[in-house]
Amino acid sequence: MTEAGYTLTVTPGDVDDAPAVVAVTGEIDITNASDFAGSVEEIPSTRPTILDFSDVRYLDSAGFAALSDILAARKAAIVIPVSSPVRRAAALMSLPHHATVDAARDALA
Amino acid sequence: MGEDLPADLAEAVALGGEMGRRFGEYDWASHPLGPLSGWSPAMRATVAVALTSRFPIVLWLDPRQLYLVYNDAYVPMLGERHPAALGTPGRQVWWDIWDSIGGMLDGVVATGKATWSADLLLPLVTADNPQERYFTFSYSPIVMADGHVGGIFCAVTETTERVLGERRLHILNTLASTLVETQSVDDAVRAVLDLGAKPLPDLPFVALYVREERAGSARLRAATPRVADLLPATLDDLAALPADVGQRGAVVDDLLERLPGLASVFVHSPRQALVLPTAGGVGKDEVVGALVVALNPLRPLDDQYRGFCSLLRDQVSAAFAAAGSYERERRRGDALAELDRAKTAFLTNVSHEFRTPLTLLLGPVEDAIAQAGGDEDQVARLRTVQRNAGRLLRLVNSLLDFSRTEAGRAQAERVRVDLGALTEQIVSSFSELCDRAGLDLVLRCASVDAEVDVRMWETIVLNLLSNAVKFTFAGSITVEVAPDGERVRVSVADTGIGISEGDLPHLFDRFYRAGNNRGRTVEGSGIGLALVRSLVELQAGGIEVASEVDRGTTVTITLPAATAESALAGHQVWTAPVTNPYVAEASQWLDAPESEPAHEPGGRDLVFVVDDNADMRQHLRRVLSGRWEVVTYADGEAALEGVRRHRPALVITDVMMPKLDGFGFVGALRADPDLASTPVLMLSARAGLESAGEGFAHGADDYLPKPFTSADLLARVTARVNAVARERAARARDDEDSRHVARVAEFQVAMGSVTSIAEALTTLIAFPVAGQEATAAALGVREDSRIRITYEGQMLPELQDRYHVVGAESPIPLADVIRTGTPIVITDIADADPRYQWTLSDSEDSVRALVIHPIRDALGEVIAAAALLWSHPRSFAPADLEAIRVAMLTTATTVNRALAAEREHRIAVGFQEQLLRLDRGSTAAVIAAVYEPAAEAMRVGGDWYQATPVPDSTKLCVSVGDVVGHGLPAATVMSTLRAATAAATVTDTDPAAVLSVLQRCAAAEPGAHCATVAYAVLDAATHTLGYACAGHPYPLVVLPDGTSRYLKDGRQMPLAASSGNALTGPPGHIELPPASLVLLYTDGLIERRGESLDAGFARLAEAAEACATLPAGAVCDELLRRMAPARGYTDDVAILAIRTTGATPDRFVACVPADIHQVPVVRQRMRPWLRDMDLPDDLVYDVLLSTCEALANAIEHGSGSARATTVSVEGAALDDSLSVTVSDSGQWTADSSASRHIALRGRGLTLMNGLADHVDTVRTARGTRVTMTYRRSAAQEAPHGATP
């Protein structure tokens, strides 16, 4: 595997205006950050979006920049659990995030 | 008209002024010396020297006649003899002094030896009168070609003024030293006459006429004995002086006629005299007489002479004035006794007169106080009036009592009383006061009857108690009344300061005041005890005093006990007055002055008031406190301490004070260098010019006699304080100026020795601006469309990285300064131009204030800008900005110099590196190389390094070679051989084959003779290295475990050293594990004068092993540093390092094309290496993320170049840390004006700096190297989610 790769799994909210949860896995870096931003854009923004990064094992500055843009463009929340290695970098980047999906949901409510 | 001048004289004549002209026009042909053309060359040369000299020179030409030739400067000495003297025989010209000089001149002609005469007296005759004149001159022979003396050369200068000046000064000094000791007018006169006793040329005689007290002519008081009989008795008979004779005096011209006998007394009889009025005595301007000074007939009365006579007169006047006052002093003593008697009578009268108005004063004041109601200020003022009027009344009463007793008119109305009870009653009025003073008042009053005048007894007791309180600071006052046989003994004993033995006998003398100033106050009239004694005597009693210094004083009064038949008066014989004036006065002594400023200093100027009188202190405070902060002291000692602590703007001090009086206080101030400048205004009740003079003499700046008005005091204090403020401001300015000049000078010296930009910036930071150093300094240098910025000082590495290269159009202040050439000053970025907000806001923590100045080259072009940066907002005074401007000018010079040196070095290095452009296209290994020209010669050399990737293979060929010689020829040959090496590898990379090609090539190239080369081919796939050397130092391998070995196989002679030169054996072959380091280098690296080659090899091996874990680029730099001889390399040095790629447990090496898609590739390769170290997930991610951020930056920056390049990652696991270096061959160039790009790059840099424990960035012309270091335990220690 020589290219960074990611997958998005979208779980719509159970009621009308409940946020959709997007589980992200894999790696997002300078080579695919814009692809990732595009993929998220494709998710309808009629509902708030929770981007769950619990299973993301790599995220670089380009990825953080993309997330900042996403947060600015749509109603969204990012989940980075306490156990994630990405968390320290997220703090350095001042990226708003939540430790759990529930917390993100509460924040969006 | 004279003859045609010989050429050698023509010019001297032209330059010779008047005498040149006269000499040229002189008819020499008719003169015994003959026409000029016939004069010997020596003579003519001497004449030329003399005529053109500005020093007085006279020539005596011809050994017998000594004809005069002289220059313009000599003319004044000839006086009326000029111009006839030219060409005239010496004897005729100087007939008057020929006796003195004729012999000397003849001697020079005869012996040829020069003479030297210093200050020789030559009485030249001017206008028929001989003059006393002095000359210093030398006669030297003019030697002719045949050796005989043809004439005499004389340089001469007149020294009359100096000789006479010294002589007269001596007279004045002698007189002054004699006059100092004179105490009477007669003494002074004698001293003046003594001067004339020995005949002095400048004082043939002196006479002194003194006018009697009133009108009338001044009469002869004394004269030089020789002439005393000749002089008239009155001054008028000697000279009719005009009324307005003035200080210059008058000249008597007909002295010989007026004093007919004079001519017989003197050889050179004086013909003139100067009459000078002498002033002295009571008033300074009163003329009391005249000093007659006869004048030296051999000298004119010029300014110098007149000045001398005036000084003489001044001394005499001063002596008379001093002597007069001394005599007056004595007479005053005699008159005093008489006066004393008169005073007693006077006091009696006057005191009486005082009582009425004082009484009238006190009554209304009391009424006024009662009606003042709540107006406390008014009450305070009235109380002051009341207190002091009361005091005056008491004084007047005392005086009256006293004068009555003195005059014997006092009548004691003695009645029989219980003396114990009466005394106790009187004393008890002091009990509250003693309480306040902290003194025990002990009463032991037995009931004893005695006959006393009750009012007088009151005065006696109150006086004694008042004294006891005045001189007792601690302890007790004991009043005892006890029967003592037939008598009654009353004693007042204190534990005060006591009275010295010397003072005791005079204690009861009236007006006698013990010479101590240690009491609570020095106020007092001195009649208290005298009065007490008189009053006691009126009670038929006696009084005595026993005292011991520092132990106390006991006054004992003995009275006769009451006789049985006298009637006892009622108990209410004595009524205590409402306000006892003694108590009121004494309580004033206890009012402590405020010796601390009430307010914070710094606002108003501080004025000290030092006076022992509390009312006076209060009064001054009231007057002054409207404008100044006033602090009061009661004595000089406390005030001196206060001045040390508070440094007042002005001190107002009384003269008479306890402990340390005003004079002592001012003296102490002046003696202390720190306090000496404190201005002092002295107040004193002692009026008169003399006491003012005394005040000034003791060092007071101003003197104000009491009484004074408030307005007068305010005016004086205001003037003085303002003057001080002005002076202080001026001094502060001066100090600041001189400190400023010193700072700039120091800075310039420091800058002068600086050679590098870094040093220049460090020096600039240290330059204090208003005592403050900058946090950091930066220098931006324009390079085409970019600005390269260097930082020194405290500056976040992250910021340095972000702003190390910016576009020339970037909206940052530094770029603007370079673009516009105008300095920028920002006191706080919060208020800065919005244009800078975006860049400045993210540097807010490190940069808040800055000053940037442009730096221009010799042509005035702005080439750079230097910035001083502060981490906090600050203001700049105009003087600070000026200081910075000057400092920046100096910095500019240094920067220009450093840039020039840098440029020179870069050109040499750059040219070579351009020539030796390293092909980084191969990913087979990490490659680094460095070239260092010999220290003493910045020029191209014959060393090369080269890396040649083999296309479509995992092979990389490298070579390092050395062509004999330097300069362009060697460089040309080197290029040829280098190209041949590259070409050879295209067909065959085998070492033997390559060297064979080179041997052939070198044989055809004359300059290539004896060139050496090391060649190696690396195969990354097989991890092997083949190599061979032609006369070249052995390549060195450093294995990942840190051991090293030289590659000694595959040897052959240097190229073209001999025909048929070839490898002596098979090429070398070695297996290289990943992360191995191979070093190829030229012999300049290891050669050192006076050292064997083996020692050089050993040093290199040691140095290389120490560098084992460093990235390849750092190895090159570090080896250059470690191997450098003390004075730099004597030969060019080339080093090529390759590090094989791959991973071992503690090393990771990767080299990838500069393509952004390689970032995940490296990440995937690196992750297992990190995982295998059992690092925590967090650290693995942190290392990967920061490494990849660095890698992405490296790739972005390298991508500007069209050439295919590579970037590399070298990681090493050390004992407790991990280090990863990302290297590229780019310059991290900035995209112009793209703030968004800078912001994005900023994200990466933030991550790198935030995740790694240390980030070190090294930028060279060859590329950029970022090394990140991580503590292995860092991730475990830092909890998840912690914000660093």
C-alpha cells in the first residue's frame, strides 16, 4: 500500500433532523485531503454531520486544513476519542472536536 | 635699483616681505661685501634661510666688519635703527650693547664655536633711554667652502615679558606670604616697606600715605627708608590727584623735580611714580590712603607693569582691611564693658516699655482664639502668636527682673511660706510636660517654712525646671525640698547631658551660654541662671551647681529657714497662671518635626526645613507647602540623615541649632560628594553682610536674614528650586548625552570587529536603547525576488522557519523597508498598519515592537534591512530613535562588509559547486557533498566530487578526484576528467574499466599528470560497493554500528604517472548493510603540516565514527569542522558522503523522488521501523506526522527546480531519543505574497514544532536539512489530548 486511503461509512440519523454519522477509516494526508473534502461535500448537508475519526490512524496538516474548511462550510462536528493518537495534533491545530459521538450529537443538538 | 638677483636669492627675496625687498634693492655692488653674484653659495643659502624665516634672524656677514642682514621678524628689535642697519657694521648698529655682544661675536669668528645665551639682559637704547630688555639667542658660525668663518648666523627671541613677569610674580608672592600673618596696619605697612629694603628694579621705592579718619589730605605713614626724608608729608604735596582718580591711579611724571635729592640716591633714578588709591577699612570703597610706587626708569609703564602695581595695591588694601577689622575687634572688647553697664540701664527702660504692648497683644489674641470657633487654621495661627507673645513677655519679665537686680533696685517682699508645698505646686505645672517628654518628675518636698518672695521663687523654680527639661532626654528630674539644720535645701537634679567642667564657673554669668549644642534647643537668652542667682541672693540664699557630663546636673539652693516670729502666709499665696509661659515654651521643644515626606516622592519637589524652633518650622511649612513637599527637621544631624535618604531639591536651614548647627550641617553636606550639590538656603537671625559672608563661606548657596517676609522667602526658594530643576535637567541631559555617546562608541568598536552577519545581529541586539536591549534582531537580504531573513536572539524557531524566506512583495514590514528604503517603527503591533496584521498577529508572542532600517550598499541601493525586535510593546524617545539610526548606520557598514565576504566565499564555493553540480537523481543512496576552498585563497581548484546515477538501475557511481594545481587551468583539467568519469560509467561501471578510461584520458591531457581519483559504484539492490583508487587517499566506510574501515584495495598509481599504469590487483569489493556511510574525500581534508599521513587517517576515522549517526549532509559539515587546522585548510577540500538506504533496528534511511505522492510511500516504510521499536502509538503517529510534514515541505520547495531531485529521510534511534532528518536540495523558497501558502506551511511547521521535542533547521546553499528529535518517553509522559 503506497497510497494513502480512506473510507467513509455514512449512517443517517434515525429521526428527521438527527445528525448523520460519518465513520472515517484509513489515512488522510496531503495526497488525498482534497479528495476527502470532496467526498464529505457529497454527503447531503441538509442534516448536521458527525465525522467520526475514531478509526483514522493518520491525519496530516492538509487533512486538518480540510476539516477546518468543512467545519466552516457546514454544520458538522468532529469526533476524536481520547485514545486517538491524532488527538495531540488536533489540539495543536486548534481543531474543535469531541471525544464521543454522543458528545458531538449533544453539541449539534 | 640693485643688480639682477641670482636665481637662488630671487625667490627668497620675493618671499622675504619688507626685508626681502630691501635686501633685493640694496646696492650691494657699492658695498664692501660686493655684488650678490660674488657671494659664496654658503652665504647666499644662509641669506635665503634668514629672509624667508618667520623667526627673528640676524646675519653678521664678514668676519671683521660683521655687516647686518636681517629679516622682518627682527625689525622690532632694531626699533628706530631700522632700516639703516641693513648692511651696516655691527659695532655701529649696536654701539650701546657692543660691550656685551662684541666679544661673543669675535669669539665665534675666532673659534667657530656657537654660543647660547638665555635671557641675557641687553640694555638697548630706545629714544635716548636705555631699556631693560632680555633676549635668548644663539650665535653660530657661517662656515665657508674653505672652512673659515665668513659670518655669523643669529636666531634671537626677546624674553623681556617673561623675565619681568616672573620677577614681578615673585615679588607679589613674597608680599602675600608676609601679609597673611599681619594683624595690624603697622604690620602690613612694615611688610610693604620690607619689599623696598632690598633694591628691586620694579620697585625703586614705595611710600604709603594714609588719610586721617575724617577729611583732609593723606599723610605720609611710611616709606622706603632711603627716600623717606625726601618725601613730602602730605600726598597733596607730592601729587595733586584728581578727585576721580579711580582705581587705575595717577602717574607723577616730574618726580625728579618734585624730589630734588632723588638722583643722588639711585644709579638709575626713577623719573615717574604711580599713585594708587588704597581702599580698606569699614566700607570697601572708602579710600583711606594711597600707595606710591616709584617706577623702574628702564621700563615703560606698560599694561603688564601697571597690572603688577595694581595687584600690589590690592594686596595692601586687603591687608589693611583685615588688619583694620582685627584692631576694631580688640577695641570692641574694651568698649563692651562700658556698653554692658549702659545695656543694663537700657534694658530696664526698654523692658518696661515692652510689657504694655505685649499685654495688649495677648489679651485680644485670647479673645480672637475664643471667637475663632472651628477655624482650626486660624486658631493655629493665633496660638502661634499667643505662644510667642507669651514667650516674649516672659523674656521681658526676666530681663526686667534681672536688670532690677543688677541695678540693685529689686525689692524682695519675703513672706513666710511652706516652701515644700509652694515648690511642689509650682513644679507640678511641669508634670504633664515631663510625661510627654518621657521624664520622671520626682517630688520630695518636705514641709519646711522659709521666707521668700513668692513671685521670685516661682521664677527661680520655673527657670531651673525649664533648664532641666531642655537638657534631659531620658531619666528623671528630681525636685527636693528638705530642712538642713538652720537652713532649707532645695535641689533640682536631672539625669541630662550635664555641663562640662570648663563651663561650670561661668554658668551664672549673665549672657553666658554653655558651648554645647546638645540640648533640645539652642534657643535661650543666657540670662536664666544669672537671674536665678540674683533672685536667690535676694532671698538671702546661696546657689551652687554640681554636674557631670552625660550623668546630669544638680542645682542646689540653700535658704535660711524661717525664724519663729515671722508670720506664715496663707496657703493660697501662689496661683498657677492659665498658661505657664515656661511650660508653653518647653513644650515646643517636644514637638517632633516630621522627618519623612508625607506623600510619595516624585510629584512635587522636596524642600527641607531645618530649624530647632517648632513655631518657625510650622511657619515655614505653612508658607512653603503650597508649592513644595516640605519635610522638617529640628537639627542638622537629623537633617543630614534625611538628605541622604530623600535628596531634597533644596534645604532651608537655620544657623543656631542643637547637635549639629547650620554651618556644621552645610559643611557636612559639602564634604560628601554625593550630597555636595544639594542647594542650601541659610536663615539666620544674625543680620549684616559679615554673617551673610560667613554663611556663603560655609557653603550656603543663598542667605536670608531674619526677619524676612513670606514673599521674599517664596521668591528665593522658587528661584533656587527652579535653578536646581534646570541644572538637574541639564545634567541629566548631559549625562544621557555622554552615556549615549559612550554607548554608540562602544557599539561601533564592537561592530568594527564583527565579520559575520550572525555576529553583527548579536551585537545589534546588545545595543541598549534607553537602557533596554532588544529581544531579537533580524536581517533581511534581498536576493532577486526574494528576501532571505536571518535571525538572532530569542525568537521562536517556528517563526524563524516561517519567515526565513519571503517574497520581496510580501506585506511584511521588513520587505516594505527594503522596497521603499524608509525605516519603519512599530511601538506595538496591536496598533500597527492593518497591512501587517495577518503576519504580525501570529508572531505576537515574540514580536510586539520593532524598528527596521534599510541597509544600503556603496551605491546607495537598498540591499537589505536590519530589524530590532522587542517581545513587548514599548515607546521610543526621539533620542532612542536617533541612537538606533546611528547604530543601524554602523550595522550597515558591517553588514555590507560581511555580505561582501559572504558573497566572495559563495562565489568561490558556488562556482565550484556549480561546476561540481551533484546529480541527486538517484534514490540508491542519500548523497551529500561539500567543497571548501583553501582558507587563504578564494579561487577555483582542481578538486572534484561527482555522483552519477546509472539509468534504469539501482546503481550509483561516485567519484572524488584531485588535479594538481589551482586556478582555471586546473579547473579545466578537472572538468575534463570528471566528465570522462561520468562518461566511462555509461558503458561500464566497473572500477577497473573506469580507471582505465581515465588513465587514457589523462595521458592525452598535459595538466592531468599525476591527478588522483577515487571511484566507487554502489548497487543498492545487492548492497555492495566496488571501488578503486588512482593515487588517492583511501575511501572510508562507517558501518551502522559506528565502526569504520578504510577501503585499501584496488590501488594504482596516480593518473598518467607512468605509461601502462593500471590497477595492481582486482578492484575493491565490500558488502554494505543499510545505513552504511561511505566517505570519499581529497587529501586536503587529512593533510596537516608537520603531521604524518597516517595520523591524518587516524584523525579522520575517529571524527567519522563520531558522526556515525548524523545525516549525510551533517557528516560533511561536521567533518569539515572537526578536521580543520587552527588556521583553516591550506588546500582545497572536497568530501562526498553516501549513505545506503534501508532500515536496521535502529536506523532508517530512505531516498525518494521529490514527488508529493512519495509522502505516503515513506510513511508506510517508516511505520514498521517505528513499530518494531515498541514505541507507543502516539509517538509513532507523532514521528510519522512530523516527518511527513517536513517531507511535504521539502518536496514542495524542491519542486521549484526543473531538475529531477530527491529528498531523503534519515532516522536514528539513540539511547533515549529518536532523531529524524529530512534533507532536500532546495532552498525552501517562498511563493511571493501568498499569505495563504505561508499559512498552510505554518500548519506544518506548527505540527513539527509541536510534536517534536526539538527542531533544528540548517540551510545551506546545497539545500535544507530539518532534524527533529523526540524523547522516547515523551508520549508516555504526556497524557492524551494534552495541549503542549
